[in-house]
Amino acid sequence: MSKTIFESSVLLLGAVFTIAFGVIVVPALIESGDIVGAFAAGFVNPFASGYSLDTILCAVILMVWVLYERSALGIRHGWIAIPLSLIPGVALAFAIYLVIRSRQLSARKSD
């Protein structure tokens, strides 16, 4: 797979998630106005709790990875993924970070 196809695919999937989030979650959140209740709704049963916990821990792991690679590999601007992992979510944050990382590592190889 070429770098262009990889980056395009990852960004497209991140965009699909963001659109779905906007269509599914945002209207319900606007209607209820209850951010705490919206968060708690992710834990209404054991199955939802499992998926919510997985997502939360993926966000934390991504944050640790971003901070590690900032110092270990000098990846710049990866911090953008940290707030994106909270709003709209980990799918977009992970996609953006992978593209940022891919471009910076490729630039180093070509130097």
C-alpha cells in the first residue's frame, strides 16, 4: 500500500467517524444538555461498559504514545491528537496522529 493511499484511507475513516458522531451524538446531547448523563449512558449495561472502557483506555494509551514519541522521535504537533481524543473521539485523534507521524518520519528518511 502506498503512503498516499494509507494516509487518505486513515483520514477518510477519521472523517467518517466524525460525521457519524455529529449525526448520532450531537443532536441527542443538544436536546438533553446533560454532558454527565451522556457520558454515563456509555455505562448502562456490561456490554456498553466494556466498549466505553476500551475507548477510554485507547485514548489514554494514545496520549502516552504521543507524549513518548514527542521526546523519543521528536514528533512535532502530535499533541493535536490529545484534545481530539476527547472531542470528537479516539478514531479521529488516532487517524490524525498516524498521518502526522507518517509525514514526519517520511520527511526524515528523504533528508
